[in-house]
Amino acid sequence: MSKMLVVGSVAFDTIHNAQGTHARVLGGSATYAALSASYLAPVQLVGVVGRDFPDEAVQMMRDHGIDTAGLEIADGDTFHWEGRYTDDLTARTSIRTDLNVFADFHPKIPEAFLHTPYVMLGNIHPALQMEVLDQIDRPELVVADTMNFWIEGELPLLRQMLTRVDLLVINEEEARQLSGKHHLRQVADALHTLGPKILIIKQGEYGAFLFMNEETFSVPAFPLPEVLDPTGAGDSFAGGLLGYVASRGDTSAETLRTAVVHGSALASFCVEGVSVNRLLDIDQERIAERVEAFRHLVRFTPPETR
Amino acid sequence: MSKMLVVGSVAFDTIHNAQGTHARVLGGSATYAALSASYLAPVQLVGVVGRDFPDEAVQMMRDHGIDTAGLEIADGDTFHWEGRYTDDLTARTSIRTDLNVFADFHPKIPEAFLHTPYVMLGNIHPALQMEVLDQIDRPELVVADTMNFWIEGELPLLRQMLTRVDLLVINEEEARQLSGKHHLRQVADALHTLGPKILIIKQGEYGAFLFMNEETFSVPAFPLPEVLDPTGAGDSFAGGLLGYVASRGDTSAETLRTAVVHGSALASFCVEGVSVNRLLDIDQERIAERVEAFRHLVRFTPPETR
């Protein structure tokens, strides 16, 4: 069991969906990733919140075994994002983004976190992602997330950052945008040349693909009877993924395959509730049950063995 | 090893794609399904062609063990479809559809085919699909394909047909259209109430889902390095699926799971070539290798067994 570090946003979200409005609920990439990972490995969190951030939320993270020594409390308000989902939850539009204290955020890694072997760089400015790597010892595995905003606006910095990343987690559409290719196998080949030896391409409601050396692994999204709120699903995926890797303490293809399933399991819980609500309501046994349900979902008997 | 019956279109296709124009190549739902199935089980074909249909194409089907006693040769020209694909092959537009002899087609099932246990009703008018069922003995399994054209234009007949079908193969988008639901689990529940006990929802380049009793099974699309022509992929899927079921001679969930993988394997070969070219270039060993590649693609080690 190794420790992991999560750097990213801690935020309030105001979410409009078919059920109504959920005002100023807990959100942020680091929040989702850290909570998801906390069921699998010890998590160290680095981020920033404002004076308006409730002590109870910090305490809740600590109750999940998350080390919040790197959660800076700055003068001002916490990052706030407001968005609206379509009724089928497949698309969303941002209504407003108030960066607040996040606008001047520069991650400061506490002394005690400098040697953490597994590191998750949440979806923040690539310059900030590199500031983290500049401060810490070379970890066993650096995982980074990114998005179209940085691909379009900060491509040179993003490419520089990618040369320092072992595992890139990226949405399919953005992977196509970054690679200029369509078919996943070609997308993966192109993205490998940018640096990351390991690629995980997220396909939203269709699951995820892992490309690693000559290995390819695919997992579907779990066919839930009901999805309430997709916010944070990708961050929960990344948290569950790295949490499992840290719990095993190795980065073999075998571990990465099962890690992708754990990421998918945590993402499937995440979307069952609004904000982090469902993620607070699970335990290791529930996660193990869902991983087993994934195994049953994709299992088949090869003809020759029957 | 049981026999199977395929009823559907036999056609010429003119296909425009990034590579250029492929004029009057062999196509049709029954052609793709029968050729794909022929590697797995004895196939009986029912369809219609015109006087312009080459003897060599009929002979090629016979060489694949397909019984063409039900392939009617009518006065006039063979069904001809012309369409253009986008460069990424994810969408296509029809340029022209000349039904020709297919306009007056009424399937006539030869005496020798009346007791076939496994029946594939290709994507044709639901009235014609029911004409087939009216003629034959109750099979072990009736599989039907359909499309938005019939959902929009012939809903009452389509619903009547569905009450007589055991297994519906349908595209995800059309499954949503027919059910009025979005999330697959809800789509499946709604479609089950229309009749089919077994549902296979095809997700194109994302794979397919099987819903059967309380069982759910998912298989990804094979991540090919290159796709040349998606025409006939769905029909090849259905043919490979039912071919495997016929080869096993049972309709258990275990058989259906592996059948879905065989359908996916045949579809993955289909798209590697233009028209049926790649389907003519494979053998049972190639199919077994690809099924094994699918197994490797989705395999992971549950944590508790390590």
C-alpha cells in the first residue's frame, strides 16, 4: 500500500438538471479524485479554497483518511462553477465560472508530500501541473488529465507537460483533437509519441480504453438503471484508477487493467448521486461488488474451452 | 450443428468514401449475414436478385456452403444502393436507392427450409418479416433486425412483428427512438415489453450490449488500426451471432454471450475491406484468433484472486 498525491481544484458547483437546481454543492476535480481514491489508498490533497469553504467539508475529507495538509485556505471565495445539463445528461453548458482564489493558485507541495510515489495532476493549467513536478521527487507514476481548453489555448505548454507524464487520461473527443486522428488505435499511436507511455481514453457513457505497450484493454461503462449527475465522473475515474495502482504498489499492465475497472466502478458510483453524495455512501465492499459486476458484464466462455 | 435461415436483401452497392468510388460491388443485408454465418453453420438464403446478377456471385455463395435454393431470380434489375461516407466513416448519406426487383419481393421459403431452427429476418419491411414467420414452423430462435425507416413509417406493423420475435438486434439510436428512453438499462426494459426476450443493442464503433433475462453482457468494438468500409457491419454482426448460436444448437445466456463476440468478430473483419472482400478472405482459424483477441481485450484479474 503506497501513498498518492492529488493536485487539482476544490470547488463549489451549482448544477441545473432535470431534477432542478443544486446550489453550491461540493465539487472540483481534486475533491472527486481524492474521495474516490480514499477507499483504496492513503491520499494527500493539494489545492486551494476560500474563507467561505466550510470546516465540515474539510473534516469530511479527513474522515475519509485524506491528508489535507496541502489544502491552502486563501483570502477570498472558493472556485465556483455553474452549469446546466441536457435532460439526457449527455451534454452540458457552462453558465459561469468564478475562479476566485483559484485564479492565483500555485500548488505548494508540503515537505511531507515530496516523495509520494503516485501522483495525480488534475485538469488544471499545464504550467501548474509542471510546477508540481518541479517541486517533487520523480514519482513511480505521474498521471495527468487535460481538456480541450488547454489543447486550444496552451498547446506548447501542454506538449511540454506531456513529455513529463507517464499516464495521460483524456476524453475521446479531446484525444482526437490532440492527435488529429479518428480511430482509437491511430489516436493512441499518435499520443504515445507526445510522451505518455500509458494512455487511457475515456468514452463517457461508452467506457474507457487503456493503451500500454502492446496491450489494449477495454471496459464498458456500467449500465446503471439511473444516472443523476455526471459531474466529477472523469475525476472519480482517475481517482479510483490511481487509488488502485497505489494500493498494489506496481504499474504492470495487469495492475493497470484492474485499475481501469476500479476507475470505472468509482465513476459509476459518482454519477448515481448529485455532487459527491453517492461517493460518501459507499465502502470497500460495495466497490468490490461492483468490480465483480464488471467482471460478469464482460465475461464469456471461449468456444474451445466448452 | 443446426441449420440457419437468412432472409433479406441481396444487392449491388455503389460506395463513395475517402479512397474513391466502388461501383456496383456486392452488398445487401442477407449477403453480409449469410457470408459471415457460413464460417460457423450451414446457411440457407432467401432473397431476390435480377437478371443482371452474375452467376459467379451465386457460385461464390455456394462455395461458402450457402444453400441458394431460396434465391429467386426475377425479371428486372437487382436492388442497387448508392451512398457516400464521411471521411471518418462515422456517417453516411444515401444518394439513391433503386429497389428494382426488391420492390415486389415476397419471400418464398422453399419446402426444404420450412423447419430451420434458427432464423434471421434481415432489415426488410416488417410485413415481409411476418410473411416469413407465417410460412415456416416455429423455430427455436427468431432474430430480427430493423431500422428507423420502419420505426417512423410502419410502427403498428413493426410492433406486431416484434411480438413474434425472440431476439431483436437494433442500433442504439434506433433503440432509443423506439423506446423513448436514453439509458441502456431503461431502453432494454422498455423494448422487452414489446416482445423480444433477448435484446442486442449495437453501438457502432463502441461495441454492443446483450440484455437477456437478468443477464447483461457488453463487448467493445475491436480497435482496428484501419477501417475501410462500414457497409454491412451490422449484418455481418447478426450473421456471426446467429451462426454461432446455430453451431452450438442452444440459446442459453452462455451461448448468447459468446455469440455476441462472434458477431463482433465478423463485423470487425467486414469493415477491414470494401464490400464483402475481407469476409471472403478469412477462415475459421482467423475467426477463432479474433475471438481470442476479444477475450484478451476485456480480460482483467479481480483483486481478490491475486
